[in-house]
Amino acid sequence: MNKQITDIVAYLSWPGLLIAFLLGDRYASRFHLNQSLVIWLAATVIGIAAGWIPLFGWLVRAVVGLFCALCWFIGIINAIQGVEKEVPVLGQIRLL
């Protein structure tokens, strides 16, 4: 896969992220692979952790879910346009 296809596939889902990482242009797409990984991890980990918060866990999960959805939308639009802009807050985290 070329860089742009790898960038887009990375945002599609957890399996898409794995496919992009294993079969795509890993070196050129490092930025979007990292962005996607951080967004998916934040949504998953905070979503699970919010389930343990009594009374207001649903509110935390909803707010975090909306924020991660917004970051995902910004990230996939940037990948489609071929731009490497960080998503708000989560974009500063480097895992790859």
C-alpha cells in the first residue's frame, strides 16, 4: 500500500490500524499510524475506565467518546488531504 492509502486505512478501525501497520508503508505513515493508535487507545481505555465511575460514568464516556470521534474525524480528513497536522490534545502523545 502506498502512503496515502496506509494513512486512511489506519483510521478505519482497530483491524484497519493493524492492517496498515503490518502491510502498509510503515515508515512514511508513521505520523498517522501514531495518531490513530493514540485515538483508539484513548477511546478504549477511558471508555472502559469510565464504566467504573458510579453515577456519572456515562457522562464521562459520552464526552470522551465525542472528543475521540472529533479527533478521529480531523485525523481522517488530514490523512485524505495528505496533511500531517496533530489532532487536538491527543496529537502530542508519541507511541510509535
